[in-house]
Amino acid sequence: MLRRRFVATLGAATLAAPAVRADTWPNRQIKVVIPYPPGGPTDIAARIVMEKAGNLLGQPMLFDNKGGASGMIGAAYAKTQPADGYNFLATTVAMLAITRHLQPIPFDPDKDFLTVARLATSWACLTIHPSVPAKTMAQFVAYAKANPGKINYGSSGNATITHLNCEILNLEAGIKMTHVPYKGSAQATQDLLGGQIQAQTDQTCLPHILAGRLRGLAIVGDRRWPGKPDIPTMQETGYGKDVGESWYGMLAPAGTPAEIVDKLAKAIDQAIKSPDVLDKLDKGGAKPSYLGPAAMRAQVDKESKLFADIIKRGNIHL
């Protein structure tokens, strides 16, 4: 009798549980976990784009910063959240395509999350403190060769693309810079401004380059930054053949209805086309680079293979 009552109660509860319906979604606030501290490039890009997407969908966005361990703490938390269409995770190329090849991570990038959309790509620049006696990449490499280990470069954390790009430069140029990992880009940039470190490759440096407080040597990417077009690209200086660009995207916990993922992706696509978002991204050192769910997944798969090969060939370890 007790067993029959339990089964009947369980069945009734299951039937009573509200189904997630795309036609009525969203009808309440949406949470976006940002796995990095406030003020960094992922935080800035995610807030700019997702706030606009929320406005288009008619619901506010709640941003929850859970930084640490190169994004792993926030990702591990987001993986456990309900796949109800009200929980999403901001992500980076490093979280999905780099870290997995360097250390154990608390989630499976291929199984635990669905790709929603790529939002934007940063204008990153190899930047140095004015105390470093170099005004060109050639001079910088010559100085680094003459002073092995003397140049400390900051990154937004171990296994991030800001870490890997400088390690690739170490390999390509035959130099030895020392890695100093931080919990986010903003903290590293503050120490670069103070001279505690001597180099950094990040979009957070761009405003300080324009203000003359820091010196930009080379843009990471396939074209020059419109904000200061006299800075060459890394490839133009003879390096950076294998470097990747730093992009930011959005994930959903596995099991989130595909119709909701597609609906949010379309709102993101619309958001990054609006003039106010374009202006904010530009001022934040990023450019829109939308990819939908399937295209973003294909990009992750492609870059994961690329970085796995680079890490193996370069014998890069944390």
C-alpha cells in the first residue's frame, strides 16, 4: 500500500512539473555565470552583448561572477545548474579548446554544455612597460634574448590564450620570458602599469596604449587594430604563425531545449548588430564575431585540434 502511494505521488509530481516551453520563454530573469572576475575582457563582452539580448527578449540578465582557476570554478558551478533555459555560462576559447590539453578539468567541453553563440573577438596586443628598451618587435626579441628570464609576462590565468600566445612567442623567437598567471586580465594590466611585470598580451592594455602609458608592439590577429593602425600584426613582424585570437561565447548546460538555445542565439545575433553594442564593444577592445550554435561547435572542434598540436609540438606544460 505504501509503495503504491509513493509511486502514485511520484507520478503526480512528475506530471505536475512544468515543462520548459520555448514559446513562453523567457518569463523571468536569466542568469549568466561569468567565470572570471569583474572588469576583464570576458566580463565586459558578455555583459555588453547579453544585456542587450535580454532587452530584446524582454527579461533582465543576472550576471554572476565566479572567477578563479582559469574559469574552471565558474564552469564547474554552471554545469550543475538546471537545464531550464535560465542558466548560461560565458566562455572563452581557452576554456573549451586549450585548458583540456594541459590539465584535468572539472567538465567535459563536448558533453556537459551546448554551444549557444560566439559573441565577440578581442583586439589583443603584445604590450610592454615603457621601462623595456624596445620600440619594435625586433628590438624586443633582441632584448629578451640578451636577458633570458628577465621579462615577466602576465596572463589572465594558467592555460588561457593570453598565456599560450606568449609561450608560442617564446618558442618561435627562441626567447625565455617568465609566466606570471593572474586571476583575471584586469589585475595583470594593473601590475603591468606599475612595472611589476614587463609584458602582457591582452585587450585590457589597449586604452593604456592609446594614452601613452604602455607600448604596443604587435596585434594578435589577421588585421591591424583600427584604434592604432601603425601597430603591425604579429604576422607582419615575422612571428605569430600559430597564435589564435581570443574570443568569447555563450554556453548552456547540456539538456537545455534546442528551441531555447536557438532563440537566445538569434537574440544575440540581433544584439551585436545594434549600433550601441557595436560602439561599446569597440570601446572595450573587441569586435563582433557571431557564430550560431552549430558553427560555434565546429570552431571549437577545429581550434581544439590546433591547440592540442601546438601544445604537443612545443612541449608546453603548466
